[in-house]
Amino acid sequence: MRKYTKNPFNCAVVRTVHYIGGKWKPIILIRLIDGPVRFGKLTVQVPDISRKILTQQLSWTLAKS
């Protein structure tokens, strides 16, 4: 029988899904996986995202890393 923990954030999978969850974060992280990308190039690579949302997502990602 499995033992369940009261705090789900002790699980690496739960922490990862929480970190990359959302509509844009996985798409942005895929673009950044090979290294740094300039903001202007990132806006071209992800054309459906607004500059405001992209800035917010990048700021959040930097704050959490």
C-alpha cells in the first residue's frame, strides 16, 4: 500500500507541474531550452502572445528560478 503525504509539494512531479503550468510557460520554456533568446526574437517565435504577458511570464520565471 502506498503512503500518501499531506504536503503534495514534497512530490517532484507536483512541483514541476506547478512551476510550468499555465498556457504560455511550456511554450516559452521550449523556446529557451537551448539557451538565452533576445526578447524581440522570442516575440517572433511565439507570435500569439502579447508583449505584456510575455514580460510577465518571463519575470515570474526569473523570480522562481
